[in-house]
Amino acid sequence: MYVCSCFGVTEAQVKRHAEDGACTPRQIASACKAGTDCGSCVRRIQAILGRGACPRRELAERGRPVLSELDEAA
């Protein structure tokens, strides 16, 4: 199903970018432009992102340095 009609971005693509580390609509936009034209898909993107685990968000919620710990895990 399409999430972003303006750029033809599907829900599967958004989920794939989220699995690759995109945790916010802005990061999704950087990865595939979804949400950067009319903006009507931003809430849908937020809903998709809210369902999955995000390592960066989990680290930030624990008050840990986000980027340094992800580098160590890689």
C-alpha cells in the first residue's frame, strides 16, 4: 500500500528504512523523500514508526549517547 502518493513510497519501503535506522518522519524523508511534498503522509509515517522498535530511540529514552553506542554495536 502506498504511504506517500507524491513520491510513490510504499509502507514496505518505510518499514525497510525504519529497520535500517530511520526513527523519525524527518529521517524517512531524508531516505526516500516521503513527507516532503504535500505532507499528508506524515501522520501515517509516524504511525508506522510508532509500531516498531528503534534502537536509537530506545537508547535516547535511557539517556544513553545514541550515536556512540550504535557505532560500538556495529
